[in-house]
Amino acid sequence: MADRFAPGDRVRTRIADPPHHTRLPRYARGAHGEVVGTAGHHPLADERARGLASAPRAVYHVRFRAADLFGEGDHAVVLELWEDYLEPTGEETRP
Amino acid sequence: MSATHDDAPVAARVRHVEALLEQRGWLAPGEIDERIDAFAAGGSPAHGAAITARAWVDPGFRARLLADANTAIGELGYSMAGGLQEQQLTVVANSEDEHHVVVCTLCSCYPIALLGPSPGWYRSEAYRSRVVREPRAVLRDFGVELPATTRITVWDASAESRYMVLPRRPDATEGLDETALAGLVTRKGLIGTAVV
């Protein structure tokens, strides 16, 4: 299956709070960011942690402005996120 | 692992599970400790320092390191394949404009093969929770005062990659050879909580 995202894409993280292990940290839920790199294909940690079969899928480096995560701060945070955690925002790529 | 948290309730649970697995013959006595020792064996900040010094003296290596770190560190005889599966390594380079710092907010992911076992503060809740939120203040606590114009990027190791910071080469080191340069590189410099 083709990767759903590419560097430059604007994405929003899922907001759901799953009742199981996940690698989308709480502080980055429902946040807008930009895909800045690819990080290979790996089975989803959420499924592996529950003993479920999990096919490798794309993982991305996603850059967030601190202000978009915490409402303040002038730094950036890059998280490594499975594509399952991401939705397209439909925005144009920022210049 | 339990050696540093002997009193924690989780340590008692781990010992109990370990004992059950040994009783059933699924684990040899001491096997877990042996596996942990084998995983950490040979890991040392000296490896990260050697990689850094090579990147400082060899622009071609630096470019390869930033583009594909797993392949580039093989040129120096290092590998990220010591665990159950090869870990992806991403090296991020500090510059005059941008300073990088590494954390694992969810647990304590760390490039053990290149830096050895992680320091206690790296695994502390205080560091893990604060550095994503207020890195400039945390760096100040480490004695690092960056110019206001220097952007800070925090890398949270939330999936399969491990990260290493490539520090800036200090001024007035043109006369030093690669070995002497490696001697300047600190573990904190490779995590991003110090400048070199």
C-alpha cells in the first residue's frame, strides 16, 4: 500500500484516547503539524502490545510548533508517528 | 534494570514473573540479566564521540551521516543492530540557527549502542515532562544559555527511531586531530543538553 503522506504534508493527529497502549503522546493529540520526514515502515505498537498481528506501515517525523501543542513556547517538537495516528488537514503546504 | 529500583513495587512484580518463568523452565536462571548485559555491552559515549569527530573533519561523511546514519556509522564499524531488530538511527546536526535536544517522553528510548546506558536524569520524569514544554529553561538548568535567535527543536523518540545530536565543532580547534576532537565530545553534547 502506498504511503498516505509525504514530507510537506500538513496533518492533524487523532484526538481519541484509546483504552490500550499507544505511542501518540497525550500532549500531541488533536494537534496540527507538518510531515518533515519518513521513518521507515513498522508494525503498529498499539497492536503489537495487545498481541495482535500487525502489518508494517509508514511512520513519519512530524514537526509541531510548541504553541500548537501547549499554547505557548517558541520551539518545535518532532514526534515519530505511525500513519494510523494522522489525518490530512486539507491545508496547502506552508511556504 | 531492577538493580536501580529495588524498592519499587514494579521491581517486586518483575522478580515474581521472572521466578515463575524460571520455575516453568521457560527462562534459564539469570537469563534476563545476561540479555540486558549483552544488549548494553560495548555501548559507550566514545562511539558517539568518534562519529562526531569524523563528521567534523570529513564533510562527505557528515553528509552521509545526516542522510542515512545507519549506513554511515558502519564506515566506522558501528551498528544499530545489537537488539532484537536493527533500530533506525537519525542524527540531527546543531547549527548557529538551530539547537536539537533528544528525549523519550513515553519511556526512555536511547541509542545505547552509540552512547551506552542512559544517564538517570534522562529517564527522570522531570526531564521527560519538562524538556518538550520548556526546553530553554531545562537547558538553562544544564548551564546552556542559547541566544534568543537560536531555534530549539526537541526530538521525542516516540516510535522506532533512536536519535543522536551532532554538536557544533568548537571554535579554535583547527589544529586538533580526530582523536583529540573526539575527546572534546561529551555524552550530554550528544543528547543536546550541553554544547561542546
